[in-house]
Amino acid sequence: MLGFYEAKLGITVAEGRTYGTRLDEIIQTTAAQTGQKVVVLIDGYDAPMLDSNAKPELQEQIRSIMRDFFSPLKANEGLLRFVFLTGITKFSQLSIFSELNNIKNYSLDDEFGAICGFTQEEILSTFHEGIHEMAKANDLTTEQTVAKMKEQYDGYRFTPHCPNIYNPYSVLNALHDKKFSNYWFATGTPTFLLELLIKNDIEMPQLEGIVATEDQFDSPTDNIGNPIPVLYQSGYLTIKDYDEGIYTLGYPNEEVRMGLNRSMLNYIAPQYGLKTTAFAAQFRAAMRKDDIDTAMKVLQSFLAAFPYDIHHNREDYFQAILFTIFITLGFTIHAEVKTARGRIDLLISTKTTIFVMELKIDQSAEKALEQIDAKDYILPYKYDGRRIFKVGVNFSTEKRTVDEWKYEEA
């Protein structure tokens, strides 16, 4: 890219010049030839560091190059009208911007909170024709289409008090294709994030409603150890609530919720592509027919083939696997649902049925059912109007899969 500008400006590059000295000459030559101050826009400044996160020695080499590269932005301050850097994560000034002490981080500034996406008002005013066409293509009303787009692509909050904003990449693709697909995750799988979650023993259900303090939330990611700041900074989690320096985070929308869980399941069991396997069709169909026996048999077989070395002999591990499976198959599911007398392990709902599921490990399905009754977990849903099933599931650490299950209709 430097070569492109050097050719455009007629700069001859001497052998052995660093990236920093080349950028320095580009800035000075541009200002001299135009008689105007220079604007520098750099997108994805942190990509080389993220790509080398697992290789500390290589990352340190890259940081050294980047420090040299950015140094002219300070040295030529009088020639610059505007400098704008964007990236996924925050790297501290010491690691890259050692000389760039005049840079201002606007990531958490409410004034610029909606700069990177579409607000609800912008969606309705700018894309009304596209929304109308999308509604017609999907046999929906305009109101239903807007509601579906909001559920799928809205929900990002990058500062404590900014409005929710839509993912522009997904919105534009959805309107073009006239369908509600998961476009953002088609751009790549966040492997380094999945590895961080596994390394830190963080299960997928824990990400909904996780809490971060202000200093942790905006911490540099030079040596990425805690996945929570980088999950927020990269858009997989967003601000759900803010109270005096305490942030509550969660998935911004269904596209991210389903996409991240699907990526995790494919990462830990790559031999299973949920879109194409018989398991997906059989399990989904059985659950939608309230055929719990068939669903559990299919699940039992599916889990039994997971690689042994990814298993953790804990109840929350199996809970996380089930949670992830239900999300990737499009079910509405919540984990650790609080009631007046305890917490429901998993609450799954369809248009016609509610499943209250209690999980045990190396115990019995009967004991799981007894807990549902003892804690009266179904009481909040008794008059919902849908069928209600109490489901007890026991996992065996020896078999590494579902051992037994029992259920009753309430």
C-alpha cells in the first residue's frame, strides 16, 4: 500500500528504508505537492497482532515494525489535519503507539456511539423501500419485517448511553438478498476467541449477562488472557446495562448468539456440521413434535462420538453443550433461569411447548425430576397456555453422554 502512494507521488524508494521512514516521506511529499494538510485513515490497525496472538516472538517483531510505522504520525503533527484509526481490539500506547501520545480513544464516548452502524431511525428512513421489498418476498408485513431485522441484526451498544445500533454489513446483505441469514459470521470464524473461552473455562451460557468493571472492560489486549474485553471489543458481546462503572454484557442479537454458538460447536466437534448432519434434522424434528424419547436417543448418539479429550466431567459442561446445540438449531433457550426457589438448568420453548429441564451428572434422571417438583420450577409457566414438560436428564462421566432421561407432562 505504501508503494501505491509512492508511485502516485513520484517517490523513489531507497533500498533498506523502513515502513516508518516511507510513511514519513509520503506525508511530507503529499503536503508539499498539494499545499494542504494530510488526512490519514487506517482501518484494521490491529490485524497483524491478532493474527500472531498465539506466537509471542512473532508478535513482538510485528509490534516493533508497527511502532516504527506509526511514529511519523507524531513527528509530522503540524502537517496532519486528521488521523483516524480503527480496529477490533485496544492495544496500549506502550506496545505500538510509544511515540503517539496525542491519540484520543473515542471507543467509549457517547458522542460517537452510533458512528459504526445504523440506528432504528436510519433504518426506517433510509431503507423503507428495501424493507417493503423484503416484507413482500417473505410474505410478512412491514412491521413484522422490521421486528425480525431488529431481533437479528440490532442490539449493539458501544458506549454506556448510546442507542442500540444495527450491524450495517448484515443489514445491507439481508436487504439485497431479501432473507434473514447470518451474514457477519460468514466472513470468518473467530478461532482465537474460541480458544480463549476454552482456555479460561468459560462456557457459552455464561456469556449472557456477564459483568465487567470499567478498568477490566477497557483494558488493553496486548497479551490477551481474559476473553471478556476482546469479546466486547470485537462485537460478540455488547453493553446490555451500565451502572456507575459496572457493565453488564450479553449477545447483541440472534445473528451473533447463534453464530458464536455454532462456531463453538463446530470447533469442538468439527466432524459435525449441524447444517448437514442427520442429527440436526432428527433432533429438531423430534423436539418440535414433543417426542422427547427420540430426541434424547439422537442426542445420546451424537454426544457419544465427541472426542474424549474435550470432555469435562462437570454438569455445567454438559449444560453448555446442550445450550449450544439448542441455539444452533434455532430454539429459544435460557440457562440458569431464576425462580422464587432456585434456578432452572435449561428452559427451552417452542411455539407450542415449554420444556423445563434439570440436569444431573452420575446420579439419576429421577432425582432431576424430583428437584423440578421440589422447587416447583413449572409454577411461573403454569398458565402460559402451552404444553409443559418436566425433563430430567442424567449424564454419565464414564460413557461421556446421556445416560438416562425421564419426563412428565405437567
